[in-house]
Amino acid sequence: MGVRLGRGARLFCERLEARETPAVVAGFTESVFAAGLTQPTAMAVAPDGRVFVAEKTGALRVVQNGVVLAPPFLTVGVDTASERGLIGVALDPNFPSNNFVYVYYTTSGTPVNRVSRFTANGNTATGSETVLLDNIPSTNGNHNGGALVFGADGKLYVGVGDAGVSSNSQALTNLSGKVLRINSDGTVPTDNPFFGTATGDNRAIYALGLRNPFTMAVQPGTGRLFINDVGGAQFEEVNQGAAGANYGWPATEGDFDPAAFPGFTRPVYAYAHGSGPLQGRSIAGGAFYNPATASFPGAFVGDYFFADFVNNRIFLRDESSGAVTAFADSTAGSGVVDLDVLPDGRLLYLSLSTGRIYQIAATGAPAPAQLIAVGTGPGAASRVAALNADGTTRFSATAYAGYSGGVRVASGDVTGDGVEDVVTGTAPGVAAHVKVFDGATGGLVRSFLAFDPAFLGGLFVASGDVTGDGRADIIVGTATGASHVKVFDGATGAEIRSFLAYDGFTGGVTVAAGDSTGDGRADIVTGTATNGAHVKVFDGASGALRNSFFAFSGFTGGVSVGFASGSIVAGAAVGPPHVKTFVGWAERRSFLAFDPAFQGGVRVAGNGGLLLAGAGTGAGPHLKGFSSALVEALSLLVFDPTGKGGIFVG
């Protein structure tokens, strides 16, 4: 028994031929990850790698290490007629600590759609159901939507179809044909775009003009929301979510001339119905490739994957160019309804027709093997250590013989061999000396002075692919004096950029690198090293200022900066070890990395999905690593525990 997602419907059952000949692009393999599911409709991946899978008939299953566990996590009573059933699932951003699981389903009895929250106790639900949003219309049985995702703002976004009544999509008097935005407790945020004009639950409307948004995805870090809207007779759409946006259904379908419809928002991408290249009949499943550990080649990081249910295809949108290509032209599992990415970088797709989850893994060169760079603080011999992700030591070396002023560090694949290298820089007191140590062997591969030999003010270092050539470039900032930032090409060593981050400021500048825009290039993040907590972001491609904000209001002690899990990280350079993360200029997380009584500040960095914190001056060489949900993943002393200069991390 298969399931068809047609132009006027979403989950009708019919006979489909199972297609077992994989056709993913070269460099990847496709295989079964888990089997034994019954009409699965949606899935959500937990930080620990478990997969929560919704079944149309009302059971929510947990898949652990490829095994479908029994009993179900929960079972809700559902109406399964037409496209109804249990059709959406999401996990709370703080799932490791609060264990909240959210589902979207059509109630039995009088069929309406409902969003509810449950609490996990291991692999089963405990306690009672908390209904967050109820009585979402399911008038004709079809076009229920069902997408559930959390935005970077911590709000729950809900995709709702037009209930088979196309005129619903343009009205603010119903929830159908919309994306809704609610708090995790079900209340409506007061900053919703129609909070002051709509009434009751309709104040939850975030965007309108949609037909059947069955799947959505949020990109970690940038917070971009992509809405996959199942089309009618002609086109399928990928729309970028925006407050108050109107995507035009039923007046438009696919791309359009904005002069003809000035009040509507064009899709990011639309494809025509048919069986030709880059065509299909029903969009389903979407996932940005930004895992905690990228196992695909680096060129795929940040890209958007989406599928077509009818034509059994997975497409890839290059987010740096906008180009769309076929990634899998004939999936082994037919009827793809959802996509997601495991923490280890494997891409999963969910096949409703076969009741299986399939995995796509890379066979070629993965993203650079990550390491954690750690340098000694002032007062200790200048040592640098390269650690593996689990905290074990890969190698340790003397960075600068006879020097004890502290070693600033960063990590990035400067050599282009697929393994991250260690970049070091000197603190004040000696010339601004930069070195690069090979991440695989520990050997010295580059050594140069970043500024005039007469400059003895020290420097901070960072590393990221600013040029977009696939190799990490070296970024330096003066630790004292004018806030001078330079970028050196990772491939050639040539200076390619030089600027002052803060006009007239003479307190030094900290630096970091990370792709905050999703264009495939690392942007340059700066912070005032003293006398304030002013953070700026400069575009990696153009050098233009993209963002400017103060991380700690009224704070005058300076700020350390980093980039982790797509977020800007700021650490108080002195005082309590206060760390904040930001998406854009919006604060996302705020916590103390070490004992609140410690007053030596904190030095921060990011490495893939890990936020790194090093204790500041006055503490031992204490390193901590936190996941994007602020779960402590690492805690260890790296060097001589009697040292009190803290450590630098990168």
C-alpha cells in the first residue's frame, strides 16, 4: 500500500511500485536506516541522534540506533480519513533539559487539527497532554498542513493548510492557509504581525496566502525559515518566512511579476509540474545542511535539501548561488514526506510508502575534521594543544620558545587537506607573530609577522573561509591600540583585507569568523577588547558592515567573540564568566560558563556545533564545551592545573 500526495490532496492511499534502485549523485550512498514503520508522516531528530517519527494512525515512535522501539512514545486518537492523522512533530530547543515534544494531529470524533505538548521520560511520554492550539479547521479532510518547527527566536511555527477551501488563505478570520507563530506554552506573542488587528487565536497568524505548507525548515544560525507549499495545478514553491508576508494563494501559484501583485511575496524557488528534469508534483520535506558535525564535503554545508513526494526526487539548493540541482533522481524509498539531518551529518529521508527511514552518507571527502585549539594563558610557557572533539589530545607543541605571555589560538583548514589546523598568535610584549601548525601532524607549516615588527601590542587570531575557495583564511586583530583587522589568504598567505573595526578606538579588537548570512563565506566578527562590549559583523564577501550591537549593556570590560552553531558568541573578558549567543543582534542564550564567584572573565570560541569556553586570568586551564542547547559536553583541565593564567580557545 502506498500513499499519494496529489494536487488536491495530501495523504490518500493508493498502490505504488516500490523503487529500489538508488540514484543519488556521485560521492554518496543510500541505504535503509530503519524499517517497520506504519504510514510515517513526519520526523524530528534529537540532539542525541534519536529520531521521533509520527505515524498517520496516531502513534509517535522513537527510532534509536536504527531500531524502532516498542512501545510507542505515545498514541493519540486521530481521524485518519483523507489526509488527516498524526502529521507533525517537533522537539523543544531545550529538549535535553525540559523533554518537551510537540505534535500536530487531527482529533477523532469531530475532526479538527490540534497542536499539543507532551513530556518525555526516556523513550515514552509521561504525564498528561497540554493542548496549545485547538480547533484548527479540517473542513474537507485535505490540506491540513502539519509542519512544526522552532525558530531562532524560540517560538513555535505551525504550518496550516487551507482545509480544501482556497478562499481561507487570504482571510485573517481563520487559521487556514497560514503559518502560525505561538509561544511554547501556547500563548500568542504580542509582537506577531496581526496581533493588534486579528482576534482570538487568529492573532497567532504570522504569514498567509499558502495552500498546504506540509513541511518547513529553519536554518541554524541564520534563523531563516523556509516554507514548502504544496501547489495546485502548476507549481510547487519554497517560500522564505517573514512576518506579515502574503504568498499569494489562490491568486498566484509559482513565481510571478511583482508589478502585477505588489502585495505578495515571491517564492525563493518554484518548480513546474511534470516529469522532466527539476520537475515534480508535490513538494515535501526540507532540511538545511548545518549539522553539529558535517560529514558531507564542505561545499554542501549551509545548503537546502527538499524533496518531491510524487516524483521520488531530492533536490539541492546551493545557498551561496541559489542554483537548484537534482541530488537524488530516483530515491530507493518512494513517497518521501520528510527530510532531516543527524548530528553526525547523515541526511535522512522518510518514506511513507515503504515505512522506512533511509540515510544518505558521503563517500568522498567530508568537511574538514574538526579539532579544538587551546593555548596557555599568561605566566605559563607558551604551549598549544590540539584536542579531538571528545577532549583527547591529538598533539601538543611549544608555540613560541622562551615566551610566557599567553598564546591566542584559532582552528581552521588552512592547508586544505581536510583536517583543521591550529593558528596561533602572540600576546602583548613581543612582535605580532602568527604561526600555523598542521592539524594532522603538528608540524609548523607557516610563520609570519602580521604587523610591523615594531608593533608589540599583541594580537587575537581567527580562521574561516572568507574568500570562498574552500580553505580557511587567517584573520588577526590588534590586542591593544587601534582596532586594526587584517585577513590573510589561507592558500597564498597574501594580505587580502585591512581595516579599522572601530574608528578612533584604541582598546584593541578581538576577532572571530563564521557564516552568518548563509552565503558560503565566513563573515568577520569583531569585539572591543577593552572598554566596552561592542560587537560588529563584517560581510566576508564585500567587507561591508552587516551588524553592530552591544553584547552586555553598560559593560566596560571588553568582550571575547566566537561563532558556534550559526550563532555569534560573546564572552565577558573580565568579571563573572558571562556568555551570550546572538542570531543577528537578537539575544538567544545567556549563561555563566564557570562558577559565578569567579571574576576573571571568559574566553570564547566555536568549533562546528560546539561552543567553547576557556577560563580567564586567575583560573586554572579549564576548558568547557557546550552544545547548541547548552548541554555541557566537555569539561577538562588542558595544561598544568597549577597555572592561573586561564586558557585561550579556538
